[in-house]
Amino acid sequence: MARLMKAHGYLARTFDSGANFLSSKHHADCLIVDVQMPGMTGLELHHRLVAAGQPIPTILITAHPDEAVRMGALQAGAHGFLIKPFSEDDLLGCVRSAVGRSDANGRKK
């Protein structure tokens, strides 16, 4: 995914866990996170960022579709929820929309 994002002009960084992202103090305009990650789920990462006053448009991805998880994620403010395998166009559309939403809210790119 990082290569895809870079190929479309985005600066992309990868982290091996939600905890490592949080400890990096890295600013992001959008997050793409797996629902099931080691140590902290993607939804838990999203909740922590919101609770810390640092909401970042988050796109959750999963290979294990669960309607209750999807609805919970969207109700919690996740920007998107994609089920693997998804198309590059679907992912890029979500990212463009998420980054556009960030810009509309006055966040710096």
C-alpha cells in the first residue's frame, strides 16, 4: 500500500503497530489501518487519537468482515471501512476523500 500511495504522490510511512505510530509523534493527514493489528486494533488506535484530541481521518481495512465492527467503526467516526481484497481505485478514492475532508476542516496538508 505504501508503494501505491507514493506512486500517486502521497508521502507514505509505515509502522508495524499502532503503539509504534503513537510513540512516533508523527503527523498524518490520513491513516490506513488494519482492524486486526498486534497489540492494538485499528479501531482502538482511532479511539485513542480521538480521545487525545488528534482525530485523523482513518480508513480501516479487514479480511474478516463483520457488520457490527463496520457499523461501530463508522459510528466512531472512521472515514472508511474496506474489506480485503479491495481495488486500488477504492482505496485511492477513500484516501482522496479523507484528505479532502482534512483540508475542509482546516488541517494542514
